[in-house]
Amino acid sequence: MSSFEILMPKLGESVQEATITKMFVNLNDVIEEDDMLFEIATDKVDSEIPSPVSGKVIEIRFKEDDVVPVGEVVAIIDMSEDAADAEPVSQVKEEAPVKVVEEIIVNEAVEIKSDSDRFYSPLVKAIAEKENISQAELDAIVGHGKDGRVQKEDVLKFVAERGTSSQVQPTPVSAPKVEKAVASTQKPKVSMSVGANDQIIEMDRMRRIIADHMVMSKQTSPHVTAMVEADVTDMVNWRNKIKDEFFAKEKTKITFMPIIIEAVSKALRDFPMINSSVDDYKIIVKKDINIGVAVALPSGNLIVPVIKNADQKNLLGITVGMNTLADKARNNKLDADDIQGGTFTISNFGSFKNVMGTPIINQPQVAILAVGTIEKKPAVLETAFGDIIVPRQKMFLSLSYDHRVVDGALGGAFLRKIADYLEEFDISRSV
């Protein structure tokens, strides 16, 4: 028998495990290459995992909601030619509750709205072309994949039922409620009282992952935070001067963040030890400078898309790249590559008019920069005729760093260098 092991993939540099959120196959199912096997979720991204081979599912080692380490075997596929003709064997591990979950998935999926911007896999497009399915018909098919994605089974079902209205105008069906058992943990529990008028909100999956990641970071790295106040008057005046012309020419807005990313990229080249990670007692200095920028989602959660090789891009390239990633993040269209490989992170506290902050390091990085709001303040300037008080644009920068490998001298010098690059901004430069 020729078999193939389906392993839990690694979807990010710091990702060590993932949660199986949906299982699309059962024991003894016969599948084809590119069929979806299961959906996984990490603290960085949700992704559907397709089968790289055709065959029969002869073993499933995990079920929905299981947390699986990266590299662990999730399922085994029998690739032998007679696999499809083999007699099914009883499925011991799966019982009635799993069927209820599958019914819920189907019933909830019919509520997803289709639109002409949906992604279609090459296999789905090939079937549609072979069966003479028009684009309008394809857009009307109800998809049962992630975010309503149309899968092979959806297209084949449409072909079999072509001419009926069930595919175009599905009727939502109320699904039975399934109670999920909460696994006990060893975390210390803080006792508290709940009043009659208090509201209890259960954390969603993404918020739970963020919470665990933040606790892990504080337990892993001894955090130290340094702060400087930078005079960014020239940067502000330059951006105000060119922003309308920039938008008219490039059809995208330029904010202060691309300028800050540019300054951080230069400073990381000057201080490469900040662009590193820690592995036990080894320091891994990263060759690439990949800067992540924390983006607030409509749900209130955060995600950190990454601008790859930021030091090799000009200001226009950084601006377009950042705006594209931010837009994809807010519309839940980021893919795995968009959030992988970050070596340094920036958090924009100033977008909420906060003056400064003490951010938590995004593991396995060793530092993170917080950017405060820009405020007009009176400042003392030295002139040939004596000191004068003038209004200037000021901004606080806060750097949290891992004191295992970054000492105060290195962290302070790096932070000061960022401020210097911003303060020395050339107001006569072109984009």
C-alpha cells in the first residue's frame, strides 16, 4: 500500500501549533488532489489545507478544535489504485455529535453572500469551463469553503442540479445549538464576583490567541521601555505640502507611517542587533528587514501585516505596500505570506490620539516601536540672536526591547537614531 502523510503545516516563523477549526473529510472518504481536507487557525492567519494527492482517507488522528503541533501527522491518505474500490470500515472515533457539527457548517454556509470578486481555484475554473458554466452562474453558486469559497463539490452539485433554484436562492435553516466543552488549564485563576447587572462576554478565538501570545511574550522576554520626544516639524510640513499632489498622481494616500517605516529601516541597518531573534542562548541576526505594522480590525482585534525588505523600497513603494496590506487586513483578505517573516514591529498609538505607550514585544522579535500622536507644542530654539519660543510639531517614540540581548545603551542609541532620521527629514525631497 502506498500512503501519504498529511502534516500540520507551518504558516509563520513563530507558529508552533494550530487549531483545527473545520474538518472537510471523514474516514474512508475518497478524495482528489486539491480537495480541501481541513481548516486551521493560528494567532496569525486562518487557512484551508488542500490535499496534495488523490486517494482514500484511511486515518484521521485529530478532530475539530484540537490543537496540533506543527509537523504532526493529521491524516493519512492511501494512494493505491484500488483505494477507491475498498470496502469502507467503521469509523470508531467519530460519533453522533460530529454529524451535528457538520450539519451546522452546511446550514451556516448558505447564508454567505456570493459576489463577483470571489476567489476561484484553478480546479474550480477548469470544471466550470468544461461544463460551460457562465461567470454569472459561477458567482451564484453557494460556496462552503472559507469565506464562502466555492469548492469542487459545490460546482459538481450545481452541475447535477442545474435548472433548479436551490443553488441560487438557498433558504437558511436554523441549526441546533452545540455546547462545546471547555478544556481545563493550569493557568492561575483570579477570583472575582459578578454582579447582577454585569455583562459577560466570551472571548472570540482570535482574542484568546492574542491574549495567550501576549502573556507568553511577557513571560519570555524581560521588557524594558525607553522613550524620546522627536521634533517632526519638517516631516509634517512636507507631508502636508505634497499629500494632495501625491494622491492625484498615485491614487493612494500618504500618511506619516511610511516615513516612520523608512526611518526605522535605516536605523535597523545601522543597528542590526535590533533586527534579531533569540533561540535559547543563541542570537539570530536577520538578514532581511521585514517590518510589521499593527492594524486594528473592525472586530476590535489586531493583526500585523508585514512589509518585506522595507529597507530596499523607496517611500512610494513603502506607501503603496502598506496601504495595500492595511486594506486587505480590514477586509479579512490577508494570506499567510502577508503576515509571515516579520523582524521588527511598529504599533501606532497615535492613531487614537494617545501620547505614548509601552507595547509588548511581538515574539520572536526582540523589540517593538510605539508611535505617539503628533502635537503642536511651544519649543525653545537657539538662534544667532538668542533663544526664541516657537510652535513645533512633537511626537513621542517608545521602544520596548528584550533585555536578554538588548542593553540600555543599544536600545537607547537605536531609538535616538530613529528620532534623528525623522528630525533631519529633507523638506525639499521628492517622493
